[in-house]
Amino acid sequence: MKYAEKLIKVGLEKHNKNNIKRPAMKLSKSWKHAILLTTLVFAQAALAETPAEETEKKCIKPKFRDFSPAHKAEVAPETQISFHVNRYADPLHIGASAKKIPMQVQIEDKQTFYYVTAKLPKELRDSYARIHIEAKSTEGDCVGVDGWLVKINEQAKETPNAEAKEESKQELSAATDDK
């Protein structure tokens, strides 16, 4: 091994004689600190958001579904309406109106959606009314809007369930009369 080491040293000495020796560049501590500080400043500026990027938020409009009574249904005055709103809605900003008359809404949190109920205004009789609903989004400044049309009629039955209950009462009374 010693012979191999001598050959390497001799080879390096010959190589160094032909080449000009250059001293290694040594940086002082102050230069190192300056380079580090510059790198940190530029990295922070590159990752920073502009004011326009900070204010831009993707707005997801609230969506409505399961309207009750159905679209173009015939209902009695002061009928209860209901609908579902997805979780993108702010529950404090959900509203409903019929013929531009605001309705008092009750909102029930069902964990995956909001269940909203209200009663039609008593002023509306024997006419058509568009039930207009809107909800503000929790993020951004967008508003989800929807609605449906109902016919308000004095002679309309309250609900299909009320009719079924009346029929069952009549059947029970007829059955007891036969005995």
C-alpha cells in the first residue's frame, strides 16, 4: 500500500506543478450572515400573498331542495312550507318571502343540512304566490336564490295527511256504528 500511496503523491505533485494553485475562497462570518439574510428576505417575498389573493375566496352558493308543498300545488292560506338548505349557507341569513311579504322562518340544524319551515302570510288568499327563498354563503359574498310557485285557495285541503286522517276517522266511526 505504501507504494501505491507514493505513486499517488508523486502524481499529484506533478499535476500541481503544471497547474496554478488557487487559494480556496473563505467567507467571513459577516458575509455568511448577509447571504443568509438575503435568502430569507427573498424567500419570504416569494411566498407572500398579495392583497388581491388574500381577499379572493371561492364562493360556493347555497343550494335548496325538497320544497314542500310541491311546485304549482294548491294550498290553503297560512299553510306551512318547508325546504332544505345545504351546509354552505349561513343559518343567520336564510330568508323566505311570498309575494314580497317576508315570512318568519324556523331553522333546524340536521348536521348535514338545515331544515327550514315557515307559514304563508295570512294576507294571501285566492291567488298565486311565488315563494322566494335566499341564503347567504358562509364564505364569500354570494347569495343562493331559489323559489317555487303555489296556488293559494280557500277551498284547498290542508295536506294529504289531513285528508287521510279524516277518512280513517270516518271509517272508524262507521265500524263502531255497525256493531
